[in-house]
Amino acid sequence: MNMSVEDRFSAALHNTARMWRLALDRRLRDLGVSQAGWLSIAYIAKTQGPLSQGELANLVQVEAATMVSTIDRLEKAGLVLRVASESDRRVKHVVLTPAGEVLYGKVRTRADEMRRDILGHIEPEKLAMTADILENIQAFIEKT
């Protein structure tokens, strides 16, 4: 089959992103947290300042109702807490518990190991160029 470079790029981007998530899921499976769960924990840990349930849903790219269910599960597991906003009591911020922070450390360690395993053989210059291209595409999509 003779594919255009655009078709090859689109297919490679889609397949690589999917394979990356599945590979990380496999590495995190024994931690007992779903993809939405570990993504949520990672975003909460990385965000400076309070993060509302709605903001978290946007970052994880799921519907608000899905995020509510995810937070319910994480809260039941003792990994996060919902805290009322000081400025608007209707808004609930999501924060990590000490157990959530420990889990994030494990997620981060395994994600870093996987990233090194997968990307370690690629020349840093090529990796930087690829990151620039992907960031450019993201910025273009966000504008449209």
C-alpha cells in the first residue's frame, strides 16, 4: 500500500499514542488504578494550586460525569479528597492525600522508567525536533 507522508504520520501518531498508553497501563496495573485514575493523580500532583473537578476533567479529557465517578473511586481508595473552594463553596477542589502522593511517586517512577526504555535509543536532537513538531500541531489544533 502506498500511503502519503501525511497518512503515515497520522497513523503513526494515533497508533503510537494508543500503544504508549497501553504500555503504561500494563506497567501500572498492579497499583490498582485505572488510566483515568493515574492520569488524574498525575495532573493533581503536577498542578500548582487548587484544581477543580471540572478543570481536572478537561485536563484528563473526559466528561464531567466520568470525572465524578473517577474521583469517587479515588476518594474511596483514600487517594484524594474533595475540598470546598474558599472563594466559591459550590466548587470542589481535588487534592491528593498522603497515600495519593505515595502512589503518584510510584506512577512517576514507572512512567520515567518506561520513557527511558522507549526513548533512550533516539538521538536527543531528533527527539527535540519531534517534540517541537508535535507541540506545533497541538498549538494549531487548539487555535482551530
